[in-house]
Amino acid sequence: MRGDSSFLFFQLLYVCNQNKNMDVISRNKRICQLIAKQLWEGLGDDEKQELQEWIQAFPENKLLYDELVKRERVKQYVKKRESIDVGRYVTMYKRELGIKSKWRVINRCWRYAAAILVLCVVGVCIWMNKQENVGICEIAQAVIEPGKAKALLVLDDGREIELGDQKASKDLEESGIVIVSDSSRIKYNQEEKAEEKEVMNKIIVPTGGEYNLILSDGTWVYLNAESVITFPKKFVGERREVILEGEAYFHVTASKEHPFIVKTRDMDVLVTGTEFNVKAYPDESNVQTTLLQGKVVVFVGENKKEKVEIRPSQQAEWDRGRVKLQVREVDPDLFVAWKNGHFIFRQDRLEDIMRALARWYDMEVIYLDASIKDMAFAGKLDRSEDITPILNVLRATDKLTVKVNGKRIILGVK
């Protein structure tokens, strides 16, 4: 009877071959064969175990199996056997499989085989629909959304307030420290009475976040993802100092009498009133200050004794590895694009590009080949979009394979 069960299985594959989802069937053809054989002539012990292991592997498998073998469903499909073109399958079966089955055997067995065939075909259609739905779900889950305005405010007494949370406004009002301007920024009250000493607050922007802060002197600070700024509730004394880790764009309120200083681990930036960007991530080899307007003095080196003054469209870069300061002319738009809602890359290394994207999209990047990291790419991208267009750009180069697994991007070489 093995030849007849093979005939049944081949018919199943032939019918499904007319469907564009043949790849789904091919991946599961062994299971189709086992189910058909079980219904047709029974399974051996090893086959029973194999089928049982498949049934128990996932809940969806058991649901599908139960649907296929329902007695009521079998009876319904038996009535449909006349719609099967037996001659068509016999000719194709002989040609493709090369098995010399006798017509009398096929005719004798057809009553049952046709029912099983229809049963399996319909069952596989159910199967394919389930697979398609799962695929859609996986795609939906795989869409990596852009970041949004979110941050954590840490007050001087240790209290933590989730900025952007619905409760944040009430908590902030009760604290008497700040007022909420909108969900993307907070503004410290400039009318606050002077303090004898500075009371420090901290804002922590997580991966996949950004936030804006207006300090008590009116200075605007735009914070990029994975950044931390420590600042006083009210500036006291001659200097206005803040401490930064990460990246921020500053629009400093002018005051010659009260210079503004941004302190990082490797670089201090002194200004009186200007616009500039500071990038000082701990996991990057360089610290950069890029000036748009005014002028700034940058201090670096041991005890930060080495200093240089830069002017608009200049950038001071401190190389941590080589312990070296460099000043160069740059296009400031490239370095503040993030603040304006864009990514702009000009023949940048892919590793540097993906590091910036990973901070914003809160994702992980895996390189299957180290050479990928040094590939150069250029382009302008919208930070408000999900990451799909960016990945499509990488795929279009025909140099890379790009796979998405949840929030993990896997890059390989073609």
C-alpha cells in the first residue's frame, strides 16, 4: 500500500504546487505525508513517535492536527471526491515519480484516497493561512519604531519623576521646582528665589529617547538619546555649570558676567552666549564640540590645561586613544541634524552609523563579518520614520544581507 500512499501525498503536493505558498508546504511535506499515511494505512512505531513529537512541539501544531482528523470533517470531504480529476493526477504521478501503479489499484483505493487528499489539501490551506498570519505578526513585531520624547528627572532628594508620564505634571507642580511646558520638555522657573547654594537635579534620557530642557537662566538644552545632564535648580555664583555625558545641543542665554560651562569627562566648554553641540559618549573614541554661532573656548588634556578657541563652522575634537586635540572646518548641519529630526551621513563608517541608529531605535546590531563595519555609506534619513527605509537602503547596495529578528539587526556579507 506504500505506493498508493505515495500517490496520495504526491497529489497533495501537486495541488499545493498551484499555490504561491509552495515553500511553506515543502518545509512541512514530511508532516503532510505522515498525517496522510496515518489516515490511509496507519503508521509504524517510529513514524508515530515522529508525528507525536511534531504535535507536541507547538500548541498550533496540535490545533491543526485536531482539525485535520475530525471525523465530521472527513465525512464532509468524502462528498467532494468527485471534484478531483483522477486522470490528471495519475498521468502526472506516473511521469514525475516514475512509479508504475496499476489503474485498478488506484480505482479501488480512490474512494478513500480522494477524501484524504481533499482533507489534507484543505488542512494545508488552513496551515498556510496560519503561517501567513504568523508571518504578518512577525513582520509587525519586527518593525523597529523610532524614539520619542522621554526622560527621567532625578531631584536632589533622590525622587524620580518619569517625564512625559501623565502623572509628571502633577508631581512637578507639587515639587514647586519646575513647570511643564509640554510633553517633550520641561522649563525651570526663572522666578524662583535665589538659593544660598546650588541644588542639583539630573535628567537621564534613555536609549530610544530625547528630551528638551530650559534651565533657570533661559538656556535651551536639547538632549539626545543615552544622555545625562546634571544641573542646578537655580544657578548660584559667577559661573553657570552643567555636567554632561552623551550628546546635547546648547543655545546659551548671553551673559558676560556669568560664563556658561559644559563639563564632560575629557573636555570642558566655556561660553558666554552661543549655540553649539557637544558629543561625549563614553563608548566612542572621540569627544566633539561643534560651534554654530558665537565663540567658545575648549579645555582638554591632563587636568584640562590645554585650550583652544573655535569659531562658527569649526569643530574641536579630542581623540581619547591618541590623546590629541584637533580643530577643523566642518559643515555644522551634519552634526546637529539629530536635533532637527534627521540623520545625515557623508561616507561614514557603517559601524558609526549603526551605533547612532541603535541609540535612537533602541536596537542591537550584530555583524557577521568584521569587514562590514568599515563599509562607507551616505544619505539623509528622517528620524520620525521606523527603521525600514534605512534597512532598505543597505539592502539596495547589493553588498549586505540584512535580517531583522525582533529588535536585533543582523548584517552579513553577500
